Amino acid sequence: MSDPFLTPAFLARLERLRLQVRNMPSHRGGARRSKQLGSSVEFAEYRPYLPGDDLRHLDWRAYARLGRLFLKTFFDERDVLLYLMIDASRSMDFNGKLQQAQQVAAALGYLALAEADRVEALLFADRMLSRSNRLMSKQSANRLFSTLQQAQALGSGTEGSLSWLLRSGMPTESGLVVILSDFLFGDGYEEALKRLQGAGHSVVVVQILSAEEIDPAYAGDLHLVDSESGKGLDVAVSPYVLKQYREAVATYAQQLGEFCRRRGMHHLLVRAEERLEEVMFGQLLRTGVIGR
């Protein structure tokens, strides 16, 4: 994870930012200690009830009037618990995708620690591979960087999946979950993301793809091998096939983005080759996940 942007000057710029999750709707209503004396929980809006939501915040008057379940949500000025979930499956070991995930995770983790928020880093493939201790101060940033630097994509046959979240890996304390992955999961992502949100987490999906995956320039007869399953396929690559492929990739990313937006999650498509400075001070700032 040697990146020229992770310099003292770059880290100083990060310290001017903050996670905007404090201004995201929360239905926990005071379950965490406030960082400022006298801060209050302010009503934000109503949203439809989702399975797993806290029933204590249902608005029964709205149900009596409309016959539908709505949840009261609040703006909550509290310290944040940031979960950084980094995909280390075999497909991430392609054209710098894992390195980009490491760098974005390091930058997000640092700005959270600089604000005295709490941070946990998790590595996963088809299961949870490792989980850091909970970090709680800027002085622990080097421990976070060391954990992320040790991340290595697993070997052939290791497929990425979020199914471990559905089994036993669901974080118990509500927080901000940032998943950094190519999201090339054979078993889908919908149920896991729904369960995360239902458990009270705010979710940010950072989808990382390489330029070659988005817009390849292949031609002729090729034997392609799936890096995770190891299965091969003979393909005659023509301009028509490339056009179909590009459209399929764009459609998949669009569908993931639309799924996230409908559920109130953030989705960010990042190229593996993109400069970290543009990701942090460009894309993430524009989404509102972080702010000045």
C-alpha cells in the first residue's frame, strides 16, 4: 500500500474532512455517547419500515391513518463506528483493485480516527478472513495501516461472497459499513446488503473495477479463465462481442447503484487506476459520505 498520497501532507488534508454519517438519519436515538455536551437528537423524516428495524420507533398514528408501517428517523450527533470491509478474494488481485481498496480504506479510516471515531477493519473472501481490534484514536492509525498492508488476495479457487454476513459475521453494534469490492459475486449481494441495513447500519458500497474490466481491447480467439473458479472458456472476441460485454458491465454497475439508491445506501464506482486524491476529494465528497 505504498502510495505517494499517503504522505503527511495528504493526511493533513484528510484531517479537514469528516464522516457525514452524523448527519445521516439514525433510528438508534441516543444509544451512543455524544461527543459534544448538550447535543440533542433531532427528528429527520419518516421512512418505510424494513424487516429488522427497531419496532420502538414505529409511528403507530401513521399506521392508523395510512395502514402502512413507517419509522421515525433522527439526526444524531454521535461518535461513529466505522467498519471497513475489504474484499481479498482472487478477483481483487487484478490490475491493482486490492491496492486501491487498501488505500481508500486507509484514507477513510484515518479521517475517522482523526475525529476520534472508532474503526474496525475486516478482510473477507468467501468467509471472514481477519478482523482488527477496534481502534479509537489518531495514534492508532499506524496499526490500521499495518493491518491493511498485510491484506493479500487469496489463491485461485477463492470466490468472493457476502454470504458470511448472513451466517455469523453481522456486526452487532450499529455503525457505518463501507464495503470495498469489485462486487463480482456469483451468489449476489442483495440479501446481505438488506440485512446490514436492517441491522441498523448505514451502508456505503465502493465498487472497484479496473479499466481493462470496464473497457477491454481484446480481439481474436481467446481462452479466458475465471480467476476465482478456475473454469475456462473459449471465446471468439469480435467488435460485437466486445460491445455486448461493455454493455453488460455498465448495466451490472448501474443495477447495483440503483439497488443502493432505492435502499438509501451510497454507491461509488471507482477505477483501480484512479488517483486516491480524486477518490477522496472528488467522488466521496460529491456523494456526501464525507464533508468538510
